[in-house]
Amino acid sequence: MTNPDSFIQEVTDEVRRDRLFAWMRRYGWLAALIIVGLVGAAAWREWSIARQEAAAQALGDSILDAIEIRDAAARAEALGRIGADGPAGALVALLAAAEAPDAAGRIAATERLDAIAADASLPPYLSDLAALKLVLMRGSDMAPEARLAALEPLAAPGRPFRTLALEQMAYAEIDADRTEAALDRLRGLLDDAEASADLRQRASRLIVALGGSPDAG
């Protein structure tokens, strides 16, 4: 004899299979479309990542090839030919600015650095570096007060090149014949936990050169 419970279970399973097949006949195309979409999205993502990695590697290779050129003018020209946007473009411009071979090249470099320093979309370490490099490139062409004003924001707590900006501010004080102000800034660098060993050594030597003592209060 057939077990009633077993028979009922078989009927129930059969009904479920019929419903499943009916659902698949009606909506199977939608499930297939979703699967195809998911697979396509994953493939597109992998392709995009691979493309970005290849582009980054090509850019890095171009930069390395350019900076390995021994002739400064040729090096600057090679860096100038590299096309890049955003942070990568700012980095290339910073490298190219250091290689400006003549007055015209320096003018073009300062214009690029001005744009980078004013670009709020860039990471602070790039915009601050551009602003600091501008002060270094212009040097004595800037009045001491103008240099101090340009360096003041870069020397604020938390800025990436704060201690280097403070060092340049000490040089500006010297150019303004304010030796004591320069000594105060330099002694502050000696006690600054963020100052590198090289920077402290430079500050100490400059203090002595100015006739001061690193230990003076």
C-alpha cells in the first residue's frame, strides 16, 4: 500500500516543480538578464581597473625615463611633453619646474606652480609644495615681507611642509635685517619634534653663523 504521507509529499513536490517551471517560463528571461548584467558589470570593472593600472604604469615609466635624462634642457622638455591631469599632472609640473633651463622656462614654470598652489581640488601636499617652491624660485625677487606673507599659511600647524616653511621664514627675517627674529625662528626649529635631523643641523649652523647660540633662550 502507498503511504498517504509519502503520496501527499510527492504531490506537493510535483506542484512546486510545476510552479517553478511556470515561473521560469514566465520570468526566466529576467533572471538571465540580471545574470548577464552582473557578469558584464564585473567584467567592465576589471577592465577599468586594468586600464587604470596600465595608464598609471605608463605615466610612471614616462616620468622615470624623463628624469633619467642627463641634460637639463632635454630633461625639462621631456617632462613638458608628458600629458597628465589632476594630482599626476601637478606632480609632473613640479618636477618640470625644477628643470627650467632659462628665464622663459622659469616664467612658464612659475605660472604652472601658481595654478597648482591655487587649485583647491589637489591634495594639500601638492598645493603647499607648489607654493613653497614658488617662494624658492622667486627668491630675492620677492621682498622679505612678501615672502613672509606667502609662507605664513604654509607654516600653520598640520601643514605638510610646515617646518620647511619656518626655515624659509627665518631666511626672510635675515634679509629684512631682523636677526633676532630669525634666531627665534631657528631656535624654535631646534625644539620642533616635526623638524628632521638635517633641518635641525642646518638651523644650528645658521644660528652660529648669525653669532648666536643654539642653547640661548
